[in-house]
Amino acid sequence: MWSFRTWRRRRILARNPVDPQQWAALRRRLPILDGLDEAEDQRLRERCVLFLHTKRISALPGVELSTEDRLQLAAQAQLPLLHLPDLDWYQGFHELVLYPDDFVSPQRHRDAAGVEHEWDDERSGEAWQFGPVILAWPGVRASGGWDGYNLVIHELAHKLDMLNGSPNGLPPLHRDMRQSDWALAMQTAYDSLNEALDRDPDAAPPIDPYAAEDPAEFFAVASEYFFTAPDLLDEAFPAVYRQLQAFYRQDPLARLKRLQDRHPDYRDATNG
């Protein structure tokens, strides 16, 4: 049966081919793509083209983007969606704004006593519920390794979270997932992290302590670790890893282990 959506997709892909040399250069930039099989590589390449066609990337003065730069951003945005049903998971926003450096974001919070606090917070990324995703370009360039940091995945995880409304650490789950299982895994890990930091604020937690800010940040940080340091996340919070594995339909830990088995020096090369 003829499908306008399929026809339009094929037309976009045909009109915007990715140069093989540019794609090879991109793959060298992003170690977290190592180990993808041929079918996954082709799917990621196509989804990058579609992402760049549907989302506007606005570079502020001081940010100069090459074709490879745009592909680098798109590939990190699409990696989490690689095995999800071909739906518009990044609906609700049309623009990514790139700053030349970290930026100041005005913040406002009303505490339990009803007192409103206002302050300026320096950030490298921000996702607005009814607006764009804002990224500091140095943070994007620093992302892509197996080191527990990925600004793009972090901020776009917030956008997945916002599909259910205000960010609370609960994105729309698949039908074969149970919300109670998700809530138990995430809340237990979140509470454990906060308790550890309360006992010793100077201790080195198993994942970035920013995850203890609130459940939404925990989900975003956990998503970063799932794709960029899956061994650390699985060791610290195995139940969280299993829930993210069920949600993203991927197993980065298995991919990392295969890479380490095949390349004895891979662990040192990627995890420093």
C-alpha cells in the first residue's frame, strides 16, 4: 500500500546523500558508535539525514558548523532512538540553539514554605518544555566517548521525559514495560544516591552527583551513562540499567564488552 510518509522519507534521503568520507570521519569522532553493525550504521545514517531535515540548528555568533559538525550532533541525538519504533519521539520542538560557550540561565524556585528564590545558573545545556534545546558547542564537541558524559543525550533525554508533561523522570513507557518496575528501580537508585551524598558530600559517587538534583535529572544522567559508561551504570544501579535497556531497546554494555573482547586495548583507549 502506498504511503505518503514513506514516499516523503525516501525522497528526503535521495536528495540528501551522506558523503561516505564524511560519515567515516564522523565515526572516528564518536567512539560510542563503535561496534554498531552494518544495518544499525545504515539506519543511523538515514535517521541523521531525517533529523537534520526536520530540526533547525541555529548557531549563534562564534559557532561555525561544518557538515561533519552537523552530523556529529545528529548522530548523538539519534543513537538513543536507534531501536525505537519509527515514531516522532522528538516531537514538540523544532530547533536546537548552539551557544559558543556555557551560558547564564535565570532560574526560579518556590520552596515548601512558599518563598520564591531567583538566581542565575551557568549551564552548558537546557531543554525547554515548550521550546528549543539549547547546547553549548564545546559540550557537544566534548561528547561522544565512553566516559559518562554526553550533553546531547542528556538534554534530549529531557525531551523524551517531557512527552508526558512536566519532566519527572518518567518518559512514555512501552506496552511491555510496567510503570511500577520503572518507579521502583529509579526511586531506589535516586534515594540511594542522595543518601550517599548526604552521608559524605565529598565522596565520589558512582555516577555524576548532578543526578541527585531531582528525578528528571536522574533520568537524564542515567541515560548519559547508559550509552557512554554502561559498565559503571550497571555496576552501580543494575535495575536502572535493565529499565533503560527495556526503554531504549538497546544493550550498550554488551556492545562495549564485545569491543573490549576483540580489542584488548579498547578499555584504555576509550575510558582513559
